[in-house]
Amino acid sequence: MIPLFKKSATLAGAALMTCSLFGTAHAADFPAKDKVITIVVPFAAGGPTDRVARDLAEAMRKPLGGISIVIDSAAGAGGSIGANKTAKAAADGYTLLVHHIGMATMPTLVRNIPFKVESDFEYLGLINEVPMTLIAKPTMAATNYKELSTWINDNKSKVNLGNAGIGSASHLCGLLFQNAIKVDMTTVPYKGTAPAMTDLIGGQIDLMCDQTTNTTSQIEAKKVKAYGVTTAKQLATPALKDLPTLASVGLNNFEVTVWHGLYAPKGTPADVLAKLNGALKVALKDPDFIKKQEGLGAVVVTDKRVDPAEHKKFVSAEIAKWSPIIKAAGVYAD
Ligand code: ASP
């Protein structure tokens, strides 16, 4: 731990010194017109994380002077491949990461991740909060949660529960669900919930717990069946407003809300970070961005939370919140 912090501090210091010594301050030119900003997405294309990153890239482009912002799909290992890739990338502001609640739960859910969430990244601000829904293949006969739980109890380990890999939000939600109903199902990991959704619609898997940003349109089109939401209150989104909370149908205190944040590699110069944070703040007020997110059940965070210190404080609080829950449930993986 200690050498890592020291190394990071030295790198950041060196970057800032370079700026002042050579006059052509890094941040004054940032972002350079001939460069491209890459946002690393740690889950499969077309899924919830990819969707928020693409919408964000579009909204951040203008406040960053029209620079191209591309998505690098570095999916796999429950989001840790993309996070690790970003942690090891050049700390120059041209590589960023959009990641979700997994940044706080992965360190407890997965024992050996190759990076340190709290010391290998610069925190740029939170983006949104997204509820999850418990959904099933379209041929599932159960018409409500009670019937679904009877079917699960009748089939137990024969039930195939999809997720986006160990350490992902769907993994966390699925593990908490299995723990709450005391049934061990067969979990089927994918590189993201976009491919898992394809298999759920096709009936290759039976169940999944996933963000509304991926499930709303499929529920609306009746391509999947929905049985409940993971929030404390029912949702206002038209397609989801009749879904009960899972807590109200017998899963006591069952509550998971996914959030996303923007990160840069540790050591990115402070003034570059300030420019990126400014662009993020503008992007999150973009009416198009807000409309797209709200239409899918997500809530865009307010200005106060689009703050590096607040973001970091929040992630630390989420680690402290989830770590004992995951440990008590005994749901971590190697
Ligand atoms: N929804 C996924 C998860 O369960 C991530 C994704 O596919 O974007 O974590």
C-alpha cells in the first residue's frame, strides 16, 4: 500500500513540475486538436455501461472543444480488465474509464484484482444512479414474483442465472438474490449484460438481474418478463411503474442501486483533471443526455456529486457499506 501511494504522489508531482518548467503547460494544450480521448468501457458493447459511456462521450465532446472521444471496449473479468487497463495507461488525460458500482464491490467480491481502486485512479465525478430489475426469459410461465419463487424452488440448481462476470453489478445482485432466497442457482457469466440479454431473450438462460438502462426497452417490448425492482421505492418510468419492489414481495431490505463514475489514471495532472471535470459537469446538464438517461430509468447526479472529492468519498463509503454485506453473505469469489 504505502509504496504505491508514494509512487503515485511522485508521478503526479513530476507531471506538474514538467508543466511549470517548460512553459508549454500540458493543460494549456489539453485537449490537443490532433489527439483523441479514449473512454475505456469494461463491459460488452450495447450494455448499460457502454450506453452511459457513449452518451457521455457525445455530451463531453462540445465542452472539450469538439475533440473526438472514442470508446475502447475492454470487456471481461467482471469489469476488472478495463479498470486495470486504465490504471496502467498514460496519465495524460487521454485515457478515461467509465465504471460502475463494481469499483466498490469488486475488491470484496473478487479476492485478487490487479489494481487498487482507492489509489490507482483519479476520481473525476459521479455520473448517474440506475435501479436494477429482476427479469426472466420470455417463456417463463410465472406471472408474478410469488410464482417465480415457487418455480425457482422447484428447479434450484437447474436455474441458469446470467451475469456480466464475477465482480459485476449483475453478479452482486444475483448473489444477494440467491442468498436472500437460499437457493444456489447455476450462474452463467458473460462479458457484459448485452450478450446475456440476447441469451435470455433466446431462452438459453432463465434469469438475470440488470440495470434498467438495459432492461426497460426489452420489458416494454415484452421480450423478457419482469418481476421486481431493486430500489426501496417503485419507479416512475412508465414501462416499469407497475413493478413491485423486491423488498415488498418478501426479500427483506433487498436494495441495490448501480451508480457510474468517471476515472483517469493516477497521476494525471491536476489542471487536466480540472478541465475534464468541468466538461463532465457541462455534459451532465446537457438536456439530451438527461432525457436519454431518464427515459431508461437512470437519474443523472447533481453538480455537488460531480466532484472528485465527493466521488472518492462516495466510493470509500460504498466499499465500507458493501464489504460487510458481501462478507456476511459469504458471496465472494476467487
Ligand atoms: N450491467 C452489467 C453489470 O451487470 C455491466 C454491463 O454489461 O454494462 O455489471
